[in-house]
Amino acid sequence: MRYRIFGRRTGLRVSELALGGSNFGERLRPGAALEESKSIFEAYVAAGGNFIDTGDYYQLGESEEILGTLIAGRRDDLVIGTKYTYGSNILSGPTAIGNSRKSMMRAVEGSLKRLNTDRIDIYWCHLSDNVTPMDEILRGMDDLVRAGKVLYVGLSNFPAWRTARGALMADLQGWAPLTAIQVEYNLIERSPDRELLHMCEALGLAAALWGPLAGGLLSGKHRAGAVQGASMALRAISRSEATARDTAIIDALFAVGEETGRTPAEVCIAWLRSRAARSTTALIPILGPRTRAQLDSVLGGLAFDLTADQADRLDAVSALSLGVPRESGEHQRTRDMVFGGDAARFELPASPAA
């Protein structure tokens, strides 16, 4: 396992693959009981991993409770991130959910207790509630940092314009800086290429990438249909091969897998690592396995590198239209004229006669 600095706004060192704890526990949906969670956790740490991501909503707090048990005695060696917004109890009243300061303060105390720790390394706002002002979120997070309960703060599943505005606001006010975003990103879901990842590169934010296997679709185990034999609860969080683009991507994954002797899941991780290697942004995939076998099936993706040709082929088959203005014909013609290119034809006037 290699390590990366967690964006240009921190000096924090995290492993190149994060372990997601969303499936630790069984309180909300089928997941990993304590012993299976322990097996996953121990294998990840043994592979050199140190970055673990969870949230108060995952398994209605059970994920944090299990993780609190597992990190005992080695807390200082690990980077622990958790989130607030949804709440840990679906029966709680309206003040226990959302992005408000009241919800945040209540949530952080509950997470600290369940994790059995005195601080959270990275505290995330899970997603925008479309109500709470950004200054309320950031000012509350700044209070938590100043109190020593939180070390770094980030935004998960927020639009680029809100994140960029929030980053500037925090800098101007002298509040704890935004350090990272969290967003889904994989060969199927590449829409962050349009704005979010460019924003991260410009602002020095790290990007933690959830769903690297697109809900299992990119593992290649259930092509062209629903998960066979899975419960309805698991089907709800899985994806199916629904479009010609999906089919082309999975075909390309299998082709690269045959060339490398690797599974489609391993190729997915290797592709994300190749994206990270070609970017100045810290891109950290978050893998959320439900079983030890699922973890083992992707760790091999850390042990080999794609060739430039293989990475380019996967890039091309999964590429999305970047939309206006980046793919506007008029925009490109103007760029060519101003900055050079085939359309640029600049001629200097003749020198006046001596």
C-alpha cells in the first residue's frame, strides 16, 4: 500500500485505498457482523491501509460502534473519518437530521462516543440538505476544530459551486479550511470530471471516491441483470448493466483483465490508481466490502499498474461529454484564436518605411 498526502491543504498521510465501513453491522440492512467486520478490518490494516471512512447513519450507528471496538489500542496509527446529516436513529425528531449547527453538535458527540475516541480525524457533512447556509456549516466545523474534537473537515456529495464558495468563505473568515470532498467516481460514473475534480485540482482539495465498483456492477459478477439470489435490500444499492455504454465499459474491463491476468474488480482499482498518478489531486478510492472475500478480490489491484495504452482505452470507453462551455464549438474556436492552434492566424503589420 502506498501513501499520499491528503490534498494540498493538509500534511496528512493516508493510504492510497480507504476502507469504507458502510457495511459494518446489520442494523439497517444486510451487512457484516462483528467477526466478519473484524476480518475485513484486520486484512486491510495488514495490507498497509490506515484510512477508514464511516458515518453516523451507516447501519444506524452500528458501523461506528463496531469500528470503535476494532480501533482500540491502535487509534493513533489510523485516520478515522465519519459523517453527519442523516442521523443515527430514524425515529429521531427533525432537529437530529440535516446540516444545522444543532444537528452537527449532537451528531459529533454521538460519533465520538460510538467510536470510543476523543477526536475525529476527518469530519464530513454527508450531503447538502439544501436549507442550511454554508456559513453555518463551516462556522460549526471551525468550532469543532478549535475544540480539538475534529482535525480536518470536508464536504460529501456537494455541488462544485457550493464547495468552491465554501472554501473561499472559510479562507476569508480564517475558519478551519475545507480540505476534501467525497463523491462517487468510477468507470460508469464519471460526471465529476466535468467540474468537481477540476475544482479539487484548482483549490488543492483531496477527493475521496466512493463506489469504485459502481455498486458491484464493475466486478463483472452480475452482467446484464439484477444480482442473482440477493435480497431486495441489497438490490436497492446495486446497479445493473442498463446501457450500451455500460456494456462497452464492462467488455473493455474483461479485455484488460485477460491481458493482465487480473479480475475486472482489480482492473477497476488499477484504473483509479492510474487516474491518481496522472493528476495533481489526491484521489483516494473508498472500498466498502461486505465480506472478507470482497476485500481480497480487489486488493490485487494495488499490486500492478496498467500500461498507458490500457489506461487510455478505459478512459476512452468511459468518457462522458463535458458539456458547455468546455465542449462548445464557439468556445474552442475562441480559444484557438487567442491561445494558438489550427484556427489561429495572426499576422503582424508591415514595418513602416524607414
